[in-house]
Amino acid sequence: MRKKLSLAAILIAVTALMTGCFSLDQPMDGNPEGIWDTFFVFPLYWLMVNIAEATGQNYGLAIIVVTLILRILILPLMIKQTKSTKAMQEIQPELLKLREKYSAKDQKTQQKLQQETMSLFTENSINPLAGCLPLFIQMPILIAFYHAIMRTYEIREHDFLWFQLGEPDFILPIIAAVTTFLQQKMMMVNNMNPQMQILLYMMPIMIGVFAFFFPSALALYWVVGNIFMIAQTYFITGPGAQKRKEDKKNPGGAK
């Protein structure tokens, strides 16, 4: 978990750095230059503008549609991440027992701990890196989407619902933080350790703070993406999914 917290902090720092490393004053057009603009920013810009034109210049709706498209595209990875994270949390008591059993810090004991830990992962079909891959994939998309929004001048003056897409909002960041909390809470098990508790509250706070300073269009992306993830998590690990899992294990059980 410490590694995940460190990874999250590094990715956030890289995101902030990359956000300021590219020129946001140059509007997007039909002739993008460079790998970043050509393969990351411009496709999202093009998709957003065309959806907006098809919906009567409704850029808020366009952002929602683009967000759903992106979420559907990475859905297989996210399903894998959800299952892996849930399984990882369920074996936390066994991992704790192994750490207590091999608590000595000498090299031989630590090697044995690593071997037993990997065996436990293998027995439960868990890939400890599966939860990190979607995060690495989402970061360039999030940064590119931020650039596409900032460099689409029509968005800066466009209103959607109660907020202006190009300006920070006060209500949307709260919704983004709450939905982030709910999404993470659904992924947690009852016996989560203190480090997991910290992550449960730290991530929503960071998302909420960032959303207060970023354009509302990006906060809208977070909210829609979180709602999508909440629904996804419910269908993958919710009560219905657990019942289907038990039915598969006991096909001849009593009805």
C-alpha cells in the first residue's frame, strides 16, 4: 500500500508538471504538430467538437459523451483492476499473517516472505500490478483531455447546467469528491487496514481540491467517470455479482 500511495503521489506530481509544460494558449486546429498534439490532444478535441456540433453546440453533453466513450474503451482494464483490487483486499489478513511469521529483517527471511507472498498471489489468481496499469493509462488521457478542453476556446464561454465549463465551480468539486469517496468505498472490504483508510479519504480530498482550481469541464469528466465506475463496481463486486459467484461454485445447491 505504501508503494501505491507513493505511486499516486508521483503520478499527481507528473500530471501537474505536464499540465504546465505544454502551451495552453495555442488553440487546436486541423493541423496539429508533434506526437502529443497529434495522437493525444487532437483526437479528443476533434471528437468533442463534432459531438458538440451534432448536439447544438452543447459542449457539456459532448464532454459527457466523450467521457463515456473513454470509459468504455478502457472498461476491460478497469474490470481487471476492480477484481484484482477486491481480491487483494480480501487476502490482507493472510498477508498480515505472513508478515508476522517472517518478521525478521535478515535477507533469507525476507526472501522467504516474498516467495510465500507470490505463492499466495498465484493461488488466488492475483496480479499485484494489475491495479496500477489502468492508472498509468488514464493519466495521459486525463492530461490530454485537460489540454483539449483548455485549447478549445468555445468551451471557455460555454454554460452547462448551472456552471461555466471554462471556469472553476464550487458545487461540482464537492460532487466529484463525494463520488470518488463512494467509488473507493465500494472497493473496500470491512477489515481494511489503516493505510487503506488513509487512501479512502485522501483521494477524494485531492480530487475535490484539484477540481476547485481546474475548469469545471474537467470536474465534469471526473464526476461522470466516477458515476460510471460506481455502476461498474456494483455490477462486478456487488451483492448480485457475489450471488452469481456462489451459484457457480455450487451449481447443484438448494434453491
